[in-house]
Amino acid sequence: MSETTKRPRRAPGPDERKIDAERSRRLLLDAALDEFSAKGFAGARVQDIADRAGVNKQLINYYFGGKEGLYRELGRRWLEREAEFNEPSVPLDELLVRYLTHALADPRGTRLNAWRGLTEQIDEIPEDLREDLSDLERRKAEGELADDLDPAAVMLLMTAAVAAPVVMPLAVRRVFGLSPNSPEFQDRYADQLRRIIRHLAAADRADG
């Protein structure tokens, strides 16, 4: 065969196309999380997401049906990750620290939630989007929370406690005199959150 003769281009097999598609989806989701967490949904541009991912922006429509579909897929992916460490058998103080560890390791989701809270105006939350308090209600019945505590208030308190080091880093420095990224702060804060949550238990549970 002559050196100038071109070899025919081989079409990728089904497995190769599947791997390439999964890789493109993963790159787009990671890039979208970067952009949404930095700029919010309204401020993030499809072209910037595609450029960050290194793929054609048409793939966002192809795989996710557009920017909103990409945004919703990030929410679904978070629920999958959450299910990996949110176990009903784990004590509440340990569960809260697991959420904190996840938020500190990858703060993008927390930043995205902050953007949502500041920019999305929703007068009435649909039933399917409301926070499920059944686990906290069960824990209250089992004595992990005192009888006079409202699970909704406890949920809001825990959500804020996890988000605080990410969305209020200057407050962390003012209060603790430490960087929120430092191991010293993270260990100290996690220990204190455990202690605080244990103090929320019913008296007989705390005494035991």
C-alpha cells in the first residue's frame, strides 16, 4: 500500500459510542456544576458550559434537552450521591457530619443552592419538592430529638450549619480565626456539630 494511500476510517463500535457518550455527559455535568455554582442558573451560558467541558454545545440539547434539563439532571445526580451516605441507621450527629464533609470536599452544590435561594422566587413549593421530614420525625419518636423540638426547625438549622463554612467564609474567619479550608477548623467544627446535635436529644436519651 502506498504511503499516500489513506486508510478507510473505521466507524466506532456500539461500546465505543456508549463510552464516548457517557464521557461527554460526565464532562457536561461537571462543567455545568462549575458554571451554575459560580454564576447561578440565569448567569450561566450554554456556550461557556460547553467550552469548559470541551464539547460541542449542541450536545447539551442532545443529551439533556437544553440548559434546564442539564440543571435538573444535576439535582437528580445529587440525590444519587446523597443516597450513598444518608443511611437511616446512622446517628443524627454523624449524619450531619457526613453532609458537612461532602460540602467541604465539593462546595459547588452548596454554592448552587445559595444562588437558588437568592435568585429563585417561588411563592408555593410543589409537594414533590418539599423537604421530606419523615426521617427526623422518626428520630424524634425514638428520642434523638427532644419532644419540644420541631423537625422542620431542626432541618433548617442543620442545613444552615452545613452551608455556613462555604457561603460565609469571612464569618468563619471572624468567629474562629481560621480558614474554613483548614483541617484545624474542619475538625473543630465537625466535633462541635456532633456535640450540638447530641444536646438536642430527649433527656432520657441524653442521660443514657
